[in-house]
Amino acid sequence: MLLLTKIAKSISDWRNKNHIAHLKRSDVEDIIDQNIKLHSDIGTALKDFTTQEMNDWMTNKVRPALDASHDEFHTCLDEFYKYLGNTAMSAERKCPLSSLRSANSIYAKILAEIKPKLDDFIQKETVDIYETKMSGLAVLGMLRDSNLIANYSMYLFTYLTRISNGTADGIPRYRNVFLMENAEKAGKIVSMVLEHRGDYNFLDDVSRMRQQGADLVLGVDNKIDFDQRAAMHFYPSDMLDSLLGALSHLNLFDAIGNAWISYKVSKNNKIKESREWMINHVAIIRMELANKDQSSPEYTKLLNVVKAYDAKIAEYDKEIHDFEDGD
């Protein structure tokens, strides 16, 4: 009951501040498409190495560099590991970063299953926040988790790549701060989906919620009152997590016209640049595994390309963050 009251209060407070509160189904569909592509690209990059190559890289390159580093973020990998459950940690022992590889593949699959069913969550093309059902709000919360895992995977992979070749000081600081601040949440999300819990069961949880008559509309007569009516209804704990996660995604309801266009362009550009960025990091690791001379023109060129992508992606990240968080 307390969680539901918190959701109602947050929506009401946000609605009073922002005045406009509409969401377009087609825009949510665009976000789903973007995230599917991003998760797929990350999974492809991490699948580019064999288990033996990943273990050699971690043992001979990454771990020695982390242990010798005085970088303030050098504990980021261990912070992530601290919050992994048994299934995810077992995967990491067999093959480093395989838990994130699997999590990205799972999110791509979940989103691909949700996309054709989106009309079940958002019935109208343009929806006022008060007309949104609990399941529609939960979709936004799940997309928030999806965003976090995609960003966490990219930032951790690239940090470890750069720490191993001594160029971590060139990484934009916000990325490493993100890794430290979100280690616990990322670890728990990854653990749940690898254990077939949490977002992994999103559609089943929605089905159970509906069977209990709990897929309520957020409000009637421009008043959020579902918290009182929901007290006797069934909400899986993981579904409540998704609902609470949606509270930080409410700016999607306040985006119209040019704001949405700019946001989607920024996300599309980030996905495009991130793919090339990840490919170049993969190339760097391949050269290191082959013991290539790090002072060679080829190696130097790769590092310069990565730095150029760093700057571009940082710009898109800021635009995306400003939109989603209302800055």
C-alpha cells in the first residue's frame, strides 16, 4: 500500500508541475525498437570473443591493470560482482562479462515480445497520464531497466578495455560515476533476469495482474486515486519494482513536437556511434591479445578513433539525460 501511495503522490506532484501529460504509443514503440537494436549490438560485441579469449584478457590484461591502478573507479568490476546472485556469478567465473552478454540478449528478446502487444498496454495513439493503466506504466519502468543495463554494459566493457591499456584517464567522468552509482541495481537486475525472475517474467506478471483485476487505470476525473482502490488487488513484487522505476521516466508524458524529435534523433545517433565505438574497442582487445605493439600507428589510430567516439557519445548522453530527467 505504501508503494502504491508513493506512485500516486509522485505522479500527482509531477503532473502539477508539468501541466502537459500525454504519451504517444508510436513514440514508446520507437524507444522499444531503439533499445532492441542497442541490446543486440552490445550482445554481438561481447559474443565476438571465445570463452578462452575472455579469460585470457581478464587474467593477463584487466586484473593486473585493476590491481595496479590508483584510479578512483578501479573497483567498479568488483562492485558489480558484489551484487550478483549465484547464477550470474557462476556465469562470470566461466566467462567474464557473460552475465551482461546474456542480460542484453534477454532484454532484446523481452522487448521483441512486448512490441507486437503494445496495443494491449497503450490502447490509444495519444494517452493522458490519467488514462494510462498500471501495465502501461510498468512498460515504462521496464524500459528504464533496459536503458540502465545497456548503458552499464557499454561503460563497464569500455572501462575495462581502457584500464588494461592505460588510457582510462581519457574516459568522460560521468560514465565511471554511473558505473559506481548503479553497480547494485545493475547487479540485481542482471541476477534476476538470469534466474528467470523480474523483467524476464514481465508478460506473465502482467497476465497474472490482469487475472486479479488489478490492471487499473491510474486515475479518473483528473485525479490519481488508484492507490486506495488497489489495496485489495494483486501486484507481483517485481511488477511494483517496474512501476516505481517508471516514476523516473515520466518525462515521456511531457514530450511533444520538437522535444521528442530531438530525443529520438539523439538516441538513434548514440546507437549508431555506440556500435562503431564498441567495434573499435573489440579491435583494441584483439590487438592486445595478439601482443601487438601499442606504439604502432595502427594501435594509435584505434585509440584516437575511440576518443573521437567518446566525445560524440558524451554529447548524445547529455541530451538524452536532460530529456529523461527533465533538466
